[in-house]
Amino acid sequence: MLRPLLVTGLLLAASAGRADEVVLYGAGSLRDALGSIAKDFAARTGVQVQTSFGPSGLMREKIEKGDAVDVFASADMASPLKLREEGKAAAVVMFTRNQLCAFATPEAGLTTANFAGRILDPAVKLGTSTPKADPGGDYTWAMFHAIDKDAPGAFARLDAKAQKIVGGATAATSGDPIAAAFQTGQINVMIGYCSGADQRRKATPGIAVVAVPPAYDAGPEYGLALADSGNRNAVALALAILSPEGQATLARFGFAPVGLPARP
């Protein structure tokens, strides 16, 4: 484990070359957490961070099509590893974890104890992210497969009923499509990341946050891709995300950091 003073020294050394800017692409679920880390980084180093957030699969495709990006923070490991295989990333590391939660209206009657049975009920109108375009959808479909092991045939039923509210290429990009779907009654349960619980509560008052049973949780793992290990400012930003301070910020926004010491 890197000590805070050592990390600070590395940050200063890495950012001493050019005081211009770094381009950071990130998963939509990281918008607030990485936005805070980027703001702190800019204040400390003088290096400005240009950010863009969206579904990880679609952000990866933008990089593959030629977007110039220095650091890519994805909601999965697969997208960064694919960029490395394609020669578009010099290094990849896991930097945090998340968990799946269900956000449910009181009428849905969903609890962790009755989870599988309730989401299979025809009365539950289920919203999800879009698989392949958004890792949140991939994790959800992995959850469907896990439920199917306990209840054969469940995957087909869940796959058929799931409404892909966010993450697709044609999904709404403005406003809050999840809140809108709840408001119109299109859905009464949404599967998403637990880190988004505060946002869901604010957007839809009275919403219940229900933990996915451990047996069904797909254990989201987030990967960081560095385009060029010779770019000092990009290395400095990556270190800032991995540093104890950056990891503490991720924890503050509901993520499960992988780089904090067991004791303060």
C-alpha cells in the first residue's frame, strides 16, 4: 500500500512536465465521484481535466473510433482490457467495485428476501440498463442467469420482460429517463448500481433501495485504462484515482474502493 505522502510525491513528480490538460472518459455511474476527484486534482496540480461520461461500452466505442482520450474509467474490466488488446491502452488496473441494487416503488413490494419471486411476478414492471452498451446491463443479465439456476426458466422470462431504460445508443441522453419511467408507470422496479441510491431517492421520493441477494449479485468491477504511460499528466490523474484520497472519495460516493488501508 502506497503511503499518502509517497503518493503525493508521485503526483507532483508526474505532473511536473506539462501544465495543460488531460482528457478523462468515464462510466456514467462515476460522474459525481470522478468529477470530484478531477476537481481536486486540477486544484492541486494546475492540470485541467476535460471529462465526458456515458455508458462504458459506448464510451469505449468512441475511443476505438478515434476519440483522443488519456484515461478511461469503465464500469467493467472487459472494456479497458479490450482497448489494451487493440493497442489503444498501455496499462489497465481495477480501481473500485460496486454492487447491484433494485430501486422499487412501495407498490412493488420488493425485499431482499422475496427478490427472485417478486421480479418474476408479471405485476413487476422491470427496468434495466442495456447489455453490451452498458456494463450495468451485463451485470443484470448475469444476475438473471444466477436466478435461473434456482428457478429454471427464469432467465427467459426476465430477458423477455426487462425494459432497457438506459445505456443504449437510442436511449434518452437528457433529463433522467429512470425517474421519468417511474413517474409514468412504465416501470416499478429498476436494477442499477447501489452507488446511485441517493440520486434515485432524490429523483423519486419514497423509492425503496433493495439489496440484491448476495447469491445473485454479479459483483461489478471497475477498470481504469491509461492510453500512454509516457503521458505524465495522465499518469498523475490515474495515481490520483488510485491514491488513498481518491479511493476515499469513491467510498464517499457509494463505491467499494480497492486501495484503502485496513487501518487509518
